[in-house]
Amino acid sequence: MKLKQTLAVGLAAVLGIAACSAPAASQAPATSAAQSAAPTTATSTAPEARTLTVWLMNGSAGDDLIKQLNDEFTAAHPGVTVKYEVQQWNGIVSRLNGALAAPEPPDVVETGNTQTANYAAAGALMDLTDKRADLGGGTSADGTSADEAWLGGLNDSSIWDGKLYAVPFYAGNRIVIYNKDQFSAAGIDPASITSKAALIDAAKKLQAKNKSVADYSGLYIPGQNWYALMSFIEDHGGHIAVNEGGTWKGTLEAPEAQAGIQDYVDYFKAGSTGPADNDEANPEQATVMAAGKAGMMIANLWELGYTESKDAAIKGKLAVFAIPSSTSGKKAPVFLGGSNLGIAAGSKNQDLAVDWVKLLTGEKYQKLMIAAGNVPNSKNLAATATSENANLAVAAGAAAAGSFVTPQDPRWASVESGANPLKDMLTKVLTGKASIADAAKAADDEIGTRMNVAQ
């Protein structure tokens, strides 16, 4: 009952899909299920029949991959049946809240990497700390250590209060998507865009070449893309917020963070036609790109295919490069969205669940995830992705070079939800209603208020 009450109260505001890398195009509330079972015999020595229930999210892993994995898993675990259920992102928080508090919860659950801390803090997930090395995470929990094997952003999102409560599954991050034809016509070599100055210069060249196109942006930047903003802030060594002695403090007023905000302003004012008072979904930036009204946009890798799906004329004309740092020759750190796999604290099959998670997050199946277009969970695989998808290799390389996540605290959800202070800050600055310093202070105050509410 305590767990059920904690989940119901503490997780009500958790955001479901904002940080996840896979597109949530299908929002049907129903779930689908597929099963894979090991052969059984009628002898008296037949192993005990057990059922392992796994919840993965729509779009995370293909049916063929899961069937292959479940066949391998059940062959190694006689008598075990895997009840595999695909969940939709829409409404997943309320379903997980109820399921994890139930007497017989699903054994393995996928959570978005901004959700994991909420369930860990509520006591809903199994402590995996002593299994880190066996699960492929290396011998260190420090994301900056060479002995920590997972992508830094996913590793950090799997830890709560110093303990490991989930295993990184796959990742997604933002890159620059560009129109190859427009680059060629403007005489721009994408390989030359290795700094903030070079990116702005390319945007201006594209605008000059396409001045006859109404509402054209060389680099499309809406006024409230706070995911991109975070990369610019981290690029200068800044952060959104830090925890000092148990108290959260907004740090957007710091010089490093203000330098990142200035980068955002400079990119926007280089000629973007995006609205100052809305985000990348309003209007949908993929639609802007598909209509030929933008030469570049900062987006998730999956948005490349989504953009192409909107207009056959643009199919095959898009490619990507990493977001450049303000320091020439370097890449900006990227906000690492994605998913983790947790094991229910109330699971009666935790031994089986650990084995199943270990198989899916190991090298064999992570390579199949790469082939399907996902950024894998490990630093080594991300850095050496050799699939035929050159665009994925760019995104994986950017993630391996440097990644981060939002503050790992259940209360972070209250910052993202409702009136997001980061969005408000950007709009105030871009419309001239406040200076960067004043807008940053107001955002810091609001972040502190929301993240220091008693749990």
C-alpha cells in the first residue's frame, strides 16, 4: 500500500515522451502482446513452469528482434514462458503507476530516462547496484570514468541516491539535419561546419541563396527549443540546476549558462523564421523542413525519416552532422534521451528478469538495435557504430563524445510540465521583454521553488 500511495502521489506529473528518442506516432491506448515459450515435456522431471512478463514501449524494438531474443532466452531457461507486451507512450505513467504497485507487477519494464528516478525514488524498482558489472555497466558508476561502460547520460539516469535501479536500453540525441541539395547550391561543405561561427555563416549563405522563398530559414530555430538550449549551456560548462547539500539551485544566472543562452539567441537572430513564443512542435519543424523552407534544423535523428515521410520530393535529400561547439573543432554535448530497463521491486521472477535484461542490453542485441537505427547503450558501441546507416553513426558518435541528462530528481517533472520556466525565459529574451541576466534569474527562482518542494 505504501508503494501504491507513493506512486500515485509522487509520480502524477511525470512526463511520458518528451525525452524519449523513438517517435510516438501511434497513440492508441490499447496494448498488443506476443509470446514465446520453451517446449515442455510431461515427465515428472519437467522444470517448473514460470512466466516472465515484459513491458516494452511501442517503437523500441522490432518484433523480429524480440522473437529471436525470446527464443534464445527460453531455450536457456526450460519451462519459462515470456509474456511480452507492447505499451503505448500515451498514458504510460498512469499504467505503470498502477502496474508496479500491484501484487503481481510486470517483471521487466521500460521507462523513459527522465522517468526512471521517479520509480526508483518510490521504491518501485529492484536495486541492481551489485549487478552492474555483470549487466555490462563496468566497474564504476561515475559517468566520467573510463571504467563506466554505458553512455554517460543514460548511466546517470539509471542511478538514484547512489544506487543502480535500471539498465540503459538505447539512446537518442539531437543532431543538425540539413538539405543536401540546398547546401550544394549554396556552395557549402557540411564538413566545414565545425564551430558556432561556421554554422551561422552557413545559415546566412543559405538564406541569401533562397531569398525568394517566403519564410525561409537557413537554420530553423523556434523560440522555445529548450532541449537544444541545454546543449549550448553544457557546451560552455554550465548547467540548468545543481544540488547543493540536498537543496536544488537553478544555475542559469552563472556566466557559463548565460553564454549558452547567448548562443541560442545568436542562432535565432541569424535569420530563423521560427516563432519566438513556441517550440519545435508548433509549427512542427519537420513540416517546415519538408516544405523546403529550411536548410537546417536541430532535431532528433528519427525526425529525418519523419520529415521525408511528409513529402516524397525531399526523400533522399537529407543528411546530418553533429551540433558544433562554440569552440572550433569540437562537438557540443548532447541531451541524451532514451530508455532504461527496470525490474519491478515486487517481481517474483527477479532472477529471470535479470537474465532477460542482460541479454537484450548485451552486445549481440545492441548491434541489432544499431542496425534498426537506434543509438546503443554503451560508449564503445556508440563510438564504433559501423552499420550502413551513416546518419546513425554521426548521432552515435556525438553521443559518445559527450552527453548529459536533466537533473535526476523526481521533482524535475514539475519543471517540464505546465508553464516551463526555460521556455518562458527564452521567449522573454527573444522578444526583448527581459535581458538574459534578468530572465535567467526569474527562471532560476522558479526552478528552485519547484524542485525544493518536500517529497
